Amino acid sequence: MFEDVSDRIAHNPPGLHYGVAVADLDRERLSFVVAGFAGPNRVLAWSGGMLRDTASPELADDDRPAVGVAAGDLDGDGREELYVLTADTFTGPKKLADRLFKRNADGRWEDLFERPANLGVRNLAAGRSVAVIDRRGVGRYGFFVANHGRPMRLYELNPGGALADLAPPLDLAHSVGGRGVLALPVFSAHPDIFCANEQGRNFAYRNRGDGTFEEVACALGLKDCEEHARGVTAFDSGGEFGLAWANWDGPHRLMARTGDRWKDRATPGFAFPSAVRTLIAADFDNDGNDELFLNHMGEPNRLYRFLASGGRQPPESQSELTMLDAGAALDADGFGTGAAVCDIDGDGVLELLVSRGERAAQPLAVFKARAAYPNWLRVRPLTRFGAPARGAVVRAEYGGRVRVKGICGGSGYLCQMEPVAHFGLGESRTVDRVTVTWPDGAAVAVLNPGGNRVLTVPYPRG
């Protein structure tokens, strides 16, 4: 399916790269932000037909070993802040704190953890993934950090403007081998948190609707105690979310609702153990179905197509999972560490950026579907402050079916996808109806939005 278009990166030296986020850092364009473990962080924006590094010295921050990244509007100013996880140790306590970058009025980036009022709450534990969540639906995001061997964290601003860790009072500060994190309304009508862990069971935090949570992994059949999770993602399972995660050298999971519990519907081929890192669900070829991409460390990557009927059949008959030829994205000699998707060049076909390194320095890779269907629609919801509405849910009705996408707060592993719902239309040319639901439950329906365009949907007023 994929061709290698890595030559579109203007400067692409080998490096030890890790997590990737797609962020709106200047309110003008999206950028791939790549964590540099031994070398600078990179901010790759599309300019002049190429991906060019626009990182300021503050964001490049080449003295700190970075592994994970995520963006979200922490303070409601309409701009996304950027959280960068550092890792000078594999697990437990560390010496170098994480970064939380905010762009000030003069254009310079400031690390909020360096403010005197915030020094006491810095994260000095080895983290693996970070995600943003608007748990109360107010348009301001907290940063949830999955730590490895130390308590989880949830950073929000308190009324005085200082950072506070709200994980302890919300009963989220559990210690386990934290790995992948997903923040979307998967278990309730409000933003939930799913933590895919190793050396212990997974956590599923269901939002009660008031910004507090109850842990329901055991009740829903999602704990997977014996495995060592990495990437996690939500996918379109016929108009509702399915949940998939990949286990390091263990069976990968493809979960769907069956009554009050979730059932694993993975085929033997999909479940087959592998040295996996990131797992991504996206419609790369615009055929109207999600593909599932498994990014591996030192072995060929895998690609599957998930066919969802969107009908009313029993869940076990709603889907078919087929392995595809990934083409150049097999990347058999790549040491894959992270990946993210974005239509970075604006042509309606997603780019897949894969970061590589860890075992040996390697350049970044960019892949793109060779024979994509021509029709698509991209939906870009905004918060009441004009920032990307991460955690919103978008449903598109066309061709007699309903498809669902979440605006990514964090997923994959160490990573975060673009804050846009990308729908391939397959044989259809237009969409009949788009419905956007924000984290607070507010919703807007747009009739006949057409196709082959980016539909920006502001938060409803009045």
C-alpha cells in the first residue's frame, strides 16, 4: 500500500528518535513534533513542498533525553502547550524533570515546570506516554502522565495559575508499569482514560460525567494481567469505538463491546506476538475503512484492514480483519519507536511519520498510500477558546453507513495523532451529515458538508 516519501524531509540525519505528536503550535498549521533521545527534538512543518524543522532552541532542548510528547490547551488561551517526557532512566525515579512548554506573547517558549510555584510538582519519575484530557468539558486540558514504576500524574492549572497534580485526589495515582495511554469517550459519554500497562493489569478509568472517575477494567474484561502492553488506539467498529492494544511479544488485542463487557475479536494473524511499539488506526487509502498499522522494533511492520458493516448484526459478525501488503512501510530493518499520522501537505491523503532509533541511530521515515481513493472529508472541531478540541467525537453519515472518529488526546505509544477527524469516502463523493460532540456533551450537526475539504466546526455559542 505505502510508498516511501522520506525524501520530503529537508534535513533528516540519523538519530535516536522516540515519540511523535501532531500539534498546533502556532495556530496556523499542524506540525510533527518528534522527541529526540540523543539529540534535539524536532518540529517538522510543511513549507515549500518539504517538511522543514522549525524548532526553536527552547523546543529543540538537545540536552535532555526525550521519549514522549503530547499537546493541548492547558490554560484556555487558544494555543496548545507541549508536554515533553524525559527519561534518563528506564523505571522509577529520575534526575531530569519533564518539560511543559508554553508559548508566551513574545513568541518564546517557557518551561512552566521551571516557575518557582511549580518546582514542587515536577515529574521526577520515568514516564512512557502522555495524553491530554478535558475531563470536565470546560475547554481546558490536563496532561495525564503514565509513569513506569511510580504513580500516574494528572497536571492541571489551579485557580491561582500554578500547576497541580490532581491524580491523588481523583484516585488516579496508581503505580504500575505504565506504557500506552488513550484519552477518549470510550466507556462513557465523556472523556475516559485507558492505560495499557506492563507488569500488571490495565486501567480503564470511566468518567462519571463530573470529571471524576471509576476504575472498571476488571468489570469490562480489559485488564489483560499477564501481558506487557505498548501501543493502544481506538478504531471505528461500525459507528462506535473499538479498542485495540499491542502487547510486547504477546498476543495483540482487538476489543469490541458485547453487552456490558468487551470481547477480543483479534484473528490469529493479528494477535500473533511481535516486538511492537506503536499501534495506529487510520484510513490511509481513503477507502472508507480503518487500517491498523503495527510499528515494530527490528522486524517487519504489519498492516491490516478492518471492515465494519455499521449495521445491526451481532458484534462478532460485524467485522472482517484482513492483512495487507504494507509496501515500503514494512521497513523490516527499522527500529521503530513511535509513529503518528497527519495530512501534513493538505492533499487529502494521510502521511505516516515513523520515528526510529533506540538500538541504532536511524533517520525518520515518511510513508504514503500509493493508490488512494480520491474522495475524503476532514473535520476539525475547536474548543470554545479556538484550540483543537481533543477528546471530541465526530460521526459522519454517508453511503448508508455511520463512521466514528475521535479527536486524539493521546494514543499509539509515546505519541499523539493529529487533532482532525479524517474520513475516507471510498466510492462516495459527499457526506450527508456530520455530528460533532464535545467533551461536555454539546453537539452540532452539519448537513450536506460535501467532500474533499476541511470542515472547521467551532464550539456552539448560545
